[in-house]
Amino acid sequence: MTVHEGGCLCGRLRYRVTTDPLWVTACFCRFCQRATGALGMVEPIFDTAAFEIVAGRDKTYTHVSTGSGKEVYVHFCDACGTKTHLTFERWPDRLGLYAGTFDDPAWFAFTPENSKYIFLDSAVRGTLLPPGFKVYRQHAATAEGVPLDPEVLDEALHLR
């Protein structure tokens, strides 16, 4: 069985996943930029049944998505404030982890077969995307959750 752990900056909040991600999303929306303080977020997505908190207690901030109008629940350590994971009103059986909070943030595959890039219209100038990946100018699904068709990059894309 796959078991990978992670946690917050101070170490009080710890979690475990017991499967590989269902898929991996790299998101450049303004929410992810603000939530990470970076250019975007790498977010492996799991079934909620594959996740458990093994130490500490998380707190939750509820945010209403500007795209879907649905609630996004940001889970964080109540001691140091590190955001560890997201749950979703729109997808109650799914959970997204902030990839950088894993003990080994490179343990999962990030390939054209299991990954996508979303919200390219919000990406900062200079962002470079590799060929072969699925990309979306906005979200990968409608507000109702219906999947949208991706563009697949034939060659690297440098956003200017």
C-alpha cells in the first residue's frame, strides 16, 4: 500500500494518504496565487477516504469560489497557519493537498497522463508550460462540474 505523510511548518498538524493521487492539478488562479504566496499551486487530488489527519487538529476557513460560486474549505494548522489541504462543496468526495506540505513533495508522478494546468489566463508573465500536457484557459469544468475539453500543448508554451 502507498503511504505518504506530510504536515505543517511547526509539525503539530500531520496527515497521511494511502493511495496515489487520482490526478494532479497545477493551478494559476488568483485564489491559488494568494493562498500559496507563489505563482500558483501544485495540487494532487485524492479520494477523501484515502486521507487522514494523524496528529493535531486543523482549522477551516470557508471561501466562496469566484468561478463556481461554491464553497472551498481551506484547512490549516491552528498553531502556525500552514495550509495543508482543501475540501470542496462542489466535490465532497475529493480532497486537494498543498503539494509542498508532503514530507517528500516529489513522491507522486506529474506527467501528461495524470496532470493538467488550469487558469492560464491568470498565470504570470514568464510562466513556462511543458509540451504534451492538458491546459485550460480557465477551469477544467463548468460551474456545474461538467468536464471541459482541454487544449494539449504540441510544444512548450512560454506565457508573455
